[in-house]
Amino acid sequence: MSLRMRQICLVAHDLAATEKAFADVLDLSVCFRDPAVGRWGLENFLSPVGFSFLEVVAPMADKQPEETAAGRYLERRKGDGGYMVILQASDDLHPRLYARLPDLGVRIATEMDYGDFRGVQLHPRDVGGAILSVDRNDLHPGEPNRPDQPWHPAGSEWPSMEPSRLVSAMRAAELQSDDPDALARRWAEVLDRPLAVDARANPCIHLDDATLRFVRSRDGRGEGLGGLDLATAAPEEVKRRARAAGCAVEDDTIMLCGMRLRLV
């Protein structure tokens, strides 16, 4: 049974500026713009990072912040930042996790069924930290560890695209809270995964391809998805580009779209 971190979604005020920043700093190209997010008053883009995807959503220009959930989130968390953690569960694990939700008191916020893909977004008030989505891809059943499985939200063009020359994978998502231990326990309960502790004594959950790390909130923005670890073979080039784009850089971390992007 496999559980992967297949997609991370961020939210921004200015989609075009954010797209340019990700291209300039991380050499990321857009593989898909999903018109379906318009039902929530949003526009978006997705970029492949290895075999996973970085998505950014923004309220449509004709929407006031209070008219969309993403706009209200931007106001509540004081700017651009993390929005969703989207995991891919294998076809044998997904129904087991789904069946446990009522007993755990977790409501389903949104379900999407496209025949070969099923997305289940969990209510953030019942899980905490960020919107957690546990999704299932049925195009290659029985192959849970195949890294290049199709991924409906990212369209069909990404396998033929040139990969980024600078970043090759998302290795960890960092969720912050005033009580990171309690948040970590809740995520471990929902995902039915054991809790561990990393080298810095942070509670964490190991997935098959990445880690969910839980840290204390220290930036005044409250609970949320605050950081990502990005695998790169050229950290100095990424930092050079980040400085040129006006991003803050400290040690091995750059700030982009309100996120701490740690280069590993």
C-alpha cells in the first residue's frame, strides 16, 4: 500500500507574477491550467517537479477576496502561502482510508470523480493545518510504486516536457502550528501512519516519497502549510536567481509565494 505526496497547492494574490517567479527562480514550466477550478472562482497553473506537481491558485480578477474560499484564506493568513497537501493513495489503500473517516469525525469537503481519478478533499476544520486531499488514480491499478503514473489534475502534456534544470523533487512539506505535536497526531491518525521524529526533534510522518514535517509557528501567520523541501543539485544557482528576483534568502532557504523553500 502506497501513499505519495503527489501535489502541493499554494494560493497567491497575483497568479501571473507568481508564475514568472517560479520560472525565473526554479526553472519551472506550466504543464496545465485547469478550467474546472473556475467553479470555485479561481484560476490556476500546475508545474511538474519530478513526478509530482506544484499548483498555484488565485481568485479570479473579478472576484472580491471574501467571495472565494481561497480569497478568504489569503486574508486570514496575511498573504500568499500554502493551501493544500494532496496525496496519492494506492488503489488498495484509498478505500481503507476513506472508510475510516466517519469514525474519526472527519467530514468530506469536496469529492471529485472522473472515472479513472477520484479526489477526496477533507474538511480543514476536522484535520487542521491545511486542506488535506487523499486522491486515487485508477489508470494503473496494482502499480502503486510506478512514479510516472498519470495524474488527472495535471493534464496529459507533462510527461513530454523538459524537466526543470534546477529542482527535481519535493521532499517534504512543512506544516506549522502553535501545537505541532497535536497537529501531527491528528494527521497520523487520519492517514493511519506512525509518527516519527526528525533530526531536529520535529514530529513527522514518512510517506513513500516524502515527509510531512510539523513545526511550531514562529512567523505570526498562524497555523498552515508554511514550507517545502526541494531537491536540487544547484542550490547556489537557485539562491542567485532568488536574490535577483528580490526574494529573501537565508542559509539554505528562499522565500517565494509566502513559502519557506528549503533547498536539499
